[in-house]
Amino acid sequence: MKILHTSDWHLGQQLFEYDRSEEQQDFLRQLCHWVATEQPDALIVSGDVFHYCSPSAAAQRLYTDALVEFHETCPSMQIIITAGNHDSSSKLEINRNLWKYAGVTVVGSIRRDEAGQVDLERHIVEVKNGCGELKGYVIALPHVYPQNFPALDEEVPREERQHHFIQTLLNRVEERNQGNLPVALMAHLALTGSDITGQDDGRGGMEYTDIRLMGEGYDYLALGHIHFPQTLLGGRARYCGSPLPVNFDESYGHSVSLVELAAHGAMPEVRTLPVRNVWPLKVLPSRAVSQEEALEVLQAIPDEEKMYVQLHVRIQDVPPAYCMERAYELARDKQCRFCRYKWEREVVETQKEITELDVDRLQTFSPSQVAAIYYQDKFQRDIAPEMLDMLEEAVKRVRSQEEE
């Protein structure tokens, strides 16, 4: 079974209010090219199709047009999509039944059937080729917080429901897998020990799952949620990573993973397909310089060159007045998009001394001394004498009240 594994498209994302549809559409064209050249049995998208739970009409058009084009390019390929933490599971599933006619399976949430039982079958996808021959199985697990997994057995404690749910699905597949065919498990979560370089976990925080809770019986764990591409569990679990960076800290290569599974139990063969970004995110220059030097770098960018720019500037105190206006003005007639500054404060001697403080030494200081150290560390200048006088007077009053 050959799989194109991708995730974390974040369609509709705006970067500092700039529209990213051009680069997102270009990625989808690249993905369609790989569908045409590789002719995979399945294309799987492990969550975070959209960046916002209420995607714009333009973002939804990108999504629907791409899926139709993928299907027309390779009609025998099955497309399996699960919801991530950025997606609205209900909105992603609105056209679930209609999408089946284009070979697309969408799993946004865990549902119950009319009898009130958890519908496990909707998570098990049989992958077949154009002749109807069974090639393997994909277990499609959408993003679910560990505490929200339903009870399949009332005897199972709440903290064990996640593992029990996943293992039950794997066991069902094992029972019907008489042909020893490959089994892939999709999930959108953060595994303990994964590399979260550059990750912005502001949407609900980052909750980690021990890989042992993912059960036993899969050949490949197709992960989404972490944007840094990486392989875990000796080669059986992989984050394909986001195809495009969502912030300036994701300064690494982005890609899609092509996975080939020979049989159940065999090790997956993974090939990385690098994604070309027509609007790269660049921090300029690489080391912090003065604001004037940084503005010169911005001015020197060729007018026709496309990129998002973050200027790397060294400061001693607070940011200079009108710094944003000056940068926007220099970029006005250029293709590049100025986003923000990356401020780096100069390290002074007092800061070096602060790093050497331990608890025992700190306890020997008076409250005003601690305040002076904090102020110096925060603002890189000495605290005003009148502020220190006010603080010492307040300390004296508190102590006199305690003595009374």
C-alpha cells in the first residue's frame, strides 16, 4: 500500500493580516503533481485542514477544488481526512456523505449510532485499488482530547479510555485482516518526546500522549499536529510536518511524506517530498544589528522578490519611535511583506551577574535590592532613585504593621 501522508495545511491562515492563499494554492498544486506521478493508493490528511474553525469561503474553495482535482488526477486513490484541533469537526463533516462519491472519507469526530453505541466502523477504511482489490487498512482517528474518549466498557477507568478505544479499533482490523495487509493509523496529537521546534501551541495548549497509549498492531502511525517533520518509534511513527511554515520560528524544511508498506509487520519505507514555498519567511539579517542597519537590509531587497520579512534588531532599551512606520514605508513598493521586528536586547554586565544568583544568595538581599535587580533585567537600566525610596518606605510601613 502506497500512501501520501500530509497534515497541518492550515488553509485560510493570515500571517500578520497578509493573505496566504497564493502560497497555499501553490502547495496544493505540488501535492496534485505528486498524486499524478506517484499514483498512491491513499492520500491521508492527519488534521488541521483549516487554520480557523470557521474558515472563509475562499479557504473552503481552495479545499474543495483541490480534493476534486486530486480525485480527477487519480480516480482510484482514496482520500482520508481527519479533523485536527484547529478544525471544526462538525463543519468538516457537513459534506461527508457527498464526498464519498469522489473517494473521500472525512472523519471529524467520534459518533454514536441510532442504538447509542459508538460507531467504530466509521473509523476503519478499507483501501482498495481501481480493480477493487483490497490493499490495506487505514484507521482514521480525529483529534480528541484524552479525557473525552467515550467509554466502550464501563469497567475501563477514564484515564485508560484512550488506549482502550484505539486498541479496540486495531483489534477489529486484526480480526478481518486475513490477507496480512498493511495497517496505518492516523492521529492528530503530540507524542511525548517529540521535537516541537518552532511550534506555536497557543490553540488549547500542548497535551502530550505516551506512544504506548497508541496501542499495538499498526505498521505506520501517520501523525499530525507537530509541524517539525520527524520519525519516531524506530521508524513506524512519523510527523510529516506542515507543508508551509505558520510562523517565523519554523525555520526548517517543510515536506510531505510518501510511505510504502509492503505487508503487515513490514517496516515502512518513507521518502520525503520537499515543498517549495513561493513566499518564504525570512529573519533578516541572521544576527541582530542596529535598527538603521536592519532598515538598510530591507531597502536592499529586490523589488520583485517575494518573502515575508522579520527584521532582526538589537536594542538597549525600548523600541524606537515610529519603527514600524519606517519599515512599512520602505516595503511599500516592494513585493516583500514586512511583518514585524525581532528585538534582541544587548547583554550587559549586570545581566551576567543575575544569571549567577542562587536562592541562598537571593535571600540575603533586601526587597529593594531584589526590585533593582528585576528592573535592570527587565528594562536594561537602573531603577529611578525616587522609585526605590517609595519601595523602601512601603517596606518599612509593612514591617511596622507586622510588629504592632
